[in-house]
Amino acid sequence: MQKDLEDKFLLDFEANQNIAHKICRLYTTNRDAHNDLFQEITIQLWKNYPKFRGDSKFSTWMYRVALNTAISLYRKSTRRIKTQDISDFVYKVKSQDYDDTEEVQLKALYSAVHQLNDIDKALIFLYLEDKPYKEISETLGISSVNARVKMNRAKEKLKNILNP
Amino acid sequence: MDVLDDYKKTWINQADEKNRLTSLEIYNLSHSKSSSIVKWIFIVGVLEFILWTVINITIPDRFYKIYEDLNLMEYLNIFMGLHYVIILVFLFLFYRNYKRVSLLENTKKLIQKILKIRKTVKYYVFYNLTTVFLGSVVLNIVLFSDDAHLMKVMNPQNLTLDIQQVVTITVISQLIALLIIIVLLWLFYKLVYGTLLKKLNKNYKELRKLSDV
């Protein structure tokens, strides 16, 4: 029973791990911290997996657990020196007609989002992932109307950082 | 078209993480030890319960001599019985709040629940401090109401002191002890909970702001 559950979890998570990596990239700025947060997200996903009923998609469920971990559970390790080491990451796009302006754009986007607070980060992330307002408001625990208003403000902040 | 829509397209088009983990790596990670804020709040909370209980238990017998001298032993015993019941209630609440934390809640609810674990411990410490304070107030009232008792308790070696000096020494030493305790506790809370809860409080404030747009 436990073995079946575990196999299913590994399969589900392996296929969807990119969601967690993207969240780690947004909430941390160097490789060590990224791995730390990824580890905590993995622990929490597994711990909560028995409660995953399958009435929603695994990925939908994962957004919530992973974001909650990044916002509320993850503790920046104090042992590490705080560095703005964004260069640890290589931002690649998978477009067929290869265009390096897209890569520059992606890098700019990440470093702009890094400057937002944790909640605005979540709002922008869910917007970029094309999530409906209903899901955004349910994930964060605010009303749909407030989610809309706040999203517009977060987008404004982001635009100002991108194009000052 | 919104300028961000352009960025959004790039975002959706970004390549998958190049350091993808294998199932085995994920398996190992999922069975590793968590170092989450909640876990730390729980550990610090348990340590606090232990600390205060140890303080309660290890008070030397001679401390109670003053109660015997003042014929307060009976009240003290009743109070201690009640005290242990209250500690058990606190422990139950603390554990229940910890167990209620679920990552499946929305973010706002989740942070509320985490902060609630910490609140139980805070109330526990307040309760202990209040009993220490009220206990010493009662003791002082009984003590100062009878000069002979005061001389006997505060000056057991029968040094040549007049009652005025004894009163002054008693009051000053109590004030100093109180001050030291308050400073130590304040430092402890600033340090431990300050670092642990800084992020949570900030995010909770942000979410509350979102709720009353």
C-alpha cells in the first residue's frame, strides 16, 4: 500500500518537478538556497501526499503546497552568505526559432520578480503560469475581487522595475 | 498588448530545469529531515515548556521555607495542583495547534495557524510570569503585614539591622531580580522568535493588506 503510494508520488512529482524548480528560482537567488527550498518542498509534498484525493490535478495541488512552503515554511539558512548570485542560473528558452533576446528578457524577468515581496511574487508567478483568478484567490486565501486589484498593483510594480 | 504579455510568452517558453532530479533523488529528498519554520517553532515551544517545568520542579526546598514560616503551605499545595492541571491544558492546546497546521490550507489560513502555535507558548510564558508576579505580591503583603515575621525571614542571622533597613533591602533585591528576569526574557524573545517569525509576520501583514483593498 505504502509502496504503491510512493511509486505514484514519485511518478507524479518527477513529471511535474518543473513547477517546483520555477518556484525555487523565484524565491531564491543562488543554487544552494534553491536546493534547500526544493528539498523542503519535496518533504512537504510527500508528507501531504496521502491527503491528495485526486479530485484536482496533481499539478494544481502542487502549486498550493509548493507556494505555501516557499512563503510560510522555508527559512533562509543563516549559515550562508547572502549573495545576489543570479548568475548561478542559466535562463534558457526552448523556442524553435532561437532568439537570444528572449533569453535576455527571461533573465530580466527573473531578476525583476526577485525584487518583489513574497506575496507579490506568488501573484506574479500564478499570472505567468496563466492561472485563473479563482485559483489564485483560493490559493492565497483572498477574495477574487481583491486578487484582481492586487494583481494589477503587482503587475504595475513589476513593470516599473522592468522599465523604470 | 500589455508589455507583460510579452514577458509571459517568454516565461511559458522557458526551457525545463537542466538539473532535473531522478525518481531516486526525489525519493531520498522526500525522506530527509525538514527544517521548516513550523518545525523550529515547535522545537522552541517544547524547549520552553521543558524550561519552565524544570524551573518549577527544581526550586529547592529551602525556597518553600518562607511559605512554611508564613503558614502558607496549604494554599501553596492547592495552587501547585491547579498549576499542573493548567500546564497540561497548555500542552494539549500547543500540540493541537501544531497538528492543525496543514499545507493544504490557503496561504493566509496557514500563516494564521502557524502564528497560533507560537501564541499558545506566549500565553504559557505570560501565565508563568503572572503567577510569579502575583505570588510575590501575595508573599510581600503577608510579609510586610507583620514586622516580626519580616525580621525573622529576611534577617535569619540576626544581624543588627533595623526594620527600615530590612524593608529597603527586601524591596531593592526584589526589584533587581525582577529587572534581570525581564531583560533576559526580552532578549530571548527578540532573538529566538524575532528571527523565526520575521518572515511570517511580514507575509501575514501583506496578506491582511490584500484582504482589505
